[in-house]
Amino acid sequence: MIGVIGVIVAILLVMVLAYRGWGIIPASLICSLVVIITNSRNLWEALSVDYVEGFTYFAGSFFLIFVLGSLFGKVMGDSGAATAISYKLINVFGSSKAVLAVILATAILTYGGVNLFIVIFTIYPIALILFQAEDLPKRLIVASVALGAGTFTMTATPGSPAIQNLIPAQVIGTPPTAAPVVGIVATLIIFLLGYLYIMWQSRKARNNYEHFVPGPRDNMENLTFTDTSKLPHWFLSLLPIIIVIGTIIGLRHLLDPMYGVSIALGAGILATYLLNWSRLENPMKTLNEGCGNSIMPLINTAAIVGFGFVVQNVQAFESFVAFALGLQFNPLISAALSVNIIAGITGSASGGLTIFMTTMGSEYINMGLHPELLHRITSIASGGLDSLPHSGAVITLLMVMGLTHKEGYKDLAVVTLFAPLVALVVAIFLGILIYA
């Protein structure tokens, strides 16, 4: 029992420490100690094996993605390509539609198969220009990017290539377009709730005289061009992004996904350099800073994953999983709650969904649930409590954008936690009606 309490206290503590401005590395280590001590684990083994394995797993698996993604965003910004795309979006949507432009841009990229971490680095310089033009506070960039990249296209929209939509397909053999009506309704609910909330916050920010304030690492001088004639054409600026998406799609069934994404990013970086070499004031500086900017987000995210590995390797975690999987409700409600609880503890949508599907997916089908409905509901459910403050994706998003949990998490939580949970409730009732 004390072990279970220890895990709960540790998860709450890491949230509190993050909110109070603690660095993720010391916070993750302190909270790991709480879990280790209360679960009577060998201290050295838990830290040197479990924590380090989690850290090195994430850092090793995503090193190239973070470095190349950061460099791609940097060269797009320094070359003026991000600015050219931003101005085109302003022309298309109007200067008062920065939020909508960012949401749609991120949604298109993620639905096209671009990894969430890459989208963050790619969209950020574009979003800076759009939000500066509309004079909206930077904290709303976090919510806008999170809504477009980490909610409906990740879990609800039929046909999405996101791993959260593919895990059920791999385990129970359903198509990525499973339960399309339920998925489309959930998509619309998440989008509308999130968009309306951000727009409400935008109006509130203006009334409170909040303004766009760049962070210390936001080099707005490089992104803002007084002479727009020096900018590259917007389509040539968009071409590297098209190359990245096209390469990812083309290599999807030929290479390991990480390998394919790395090649795609490399192609996009090369294309941006070739198309804009004369516009880069210092190409080597762009290269060095672009790669260097990726290190702290990578290390901080790896640290929280290390904490997650410590949690997953104690006996108390198995108790949580057993409790979640043993919930006695309507099977569909039980499945949704189980996935949410496990995703919340691990801080990972894919982690929670994988544990549920591999342990109990077939059992729920044997209970009489329609496989496609189970696929869609569990996929949507994985995108709820996964975005608690200790989530690796949340930490990466805030780190890249130079904001603390206190500054940016509240808005992010509304669009990535509250809106998906509302959509999940509606999806469950709609699924019961359609598949009864």
C-alpha cells in the first residue's frame, strides 16, 4: 500500500515542482527517489538501471529527430522562409486569424505523418511571426500548437498515421479509419472546444493589456524583415516542408519510421539551405545554433522518461494497471478509464495504449465490443490524462517555446486534457448508439 501511495505522491510532487519552477532533471531525480524508497527498491539499481535506461532510451531514440528538427526550424527561420510562409498565411487568413492559421498548419503537418516533435520545431518560428503581428501573448502559441498537433489528429481523426491510431490496428487488426463517424464527431468537438477556448483567452488577453513578448532565445530580428522583397517566394519557402512530408509518406513502408523521418528532415534541411544559401547571413552559425538548441529539450524530456521507467518498474505500478484493467463498468467505459489511468501515470498516450491493448485488447473484444469501436474509443482515451504536467511531450513543447509550466500549462491543459475528455464522453455514448 505504501508503494502505491509513494507513486501517487511522486507524480503529484513532480507536477508541483515543475509549477514552482524547478528544473525537470532535479525534479525527476527527487521524485524517482520517492518512488524507490516507498517501494523498497535497491537505490543504485533503480537509478543506474531503470532511470538511466529510460533516459538513454529516449535520448538515443530521438536524438537525431530533435537535432534535425531543431536545425530545420532554425534554418527555416534564419533564411526568411518561415517569415514568408507566415506572411502568406496572414494574407490568406487575415492578420486576426493567427490562432486558426497555427492550428490548421500543425493539424495538416501531423495528419501528413510529421512527428509531433518535428512539428514543434517547424511551426514555432512561423507562429512567432503570426502572434507578433496580432500582438497575442506567447502562452497561446503553446495551446494552439498543442491543439493542432497533439489532440484530434493524434487520436480521433480517422486515417491518421499517428502511432496512437496505429497501435490498436496492429494489436486487434482494425483499419486506421476505424469507427469513422465516432472519430469525426470527436474530432469536431475537440477542435471547436479548443479553438473557442483559445479565442476566448485571446480576447481576455487584450482586455488585460497582455502583449506579445519574445523570450530570450527568440531572435525576432532574424525573423522580422522590414523589406519583404528580400524574402524568398512563399511557395519556395513551403517546398522544404512539402519535401519532408512527401519523403515521410514515401518511405513509410520501406524503412524504419525513425530512419525515414531522419532522412526526410535531412532532405528538408538540405533543400532549405540550397534554396536560401544567399539569404543566410552566417550558414555555419545557423547550423551550430540549430543543433545546439535541441539539447536541453531532449535532455529534459529524457529525464522525465527516466522517471517514468522508475515508476513502471516497481510493484505498485502493476497494482495500478491491475486496478485500471479490473474496473467493473460498461466494457466500453471500463476500457476508456483504464487507458486514461495508465496513460496518466506513464505520462504517455502511446505507452498507456500499448499496455492496455497488449494485455486486455482481445479480452474486451471477447466481451462483445465491436473491434472498430474499441479501437477508436481507446485511441481517443489515450489522449486525455497523458498530458498531465509530467508528460514528456508537454515538457518538450514548453521547453522549445521558452515557457514555464506556470506560464503555459493552464491553456495547454484545457485543449489537450479537458476538450479530449469531453469528446471521449460523447464518443462513448455515440458509439453505444451506433454499435449496440
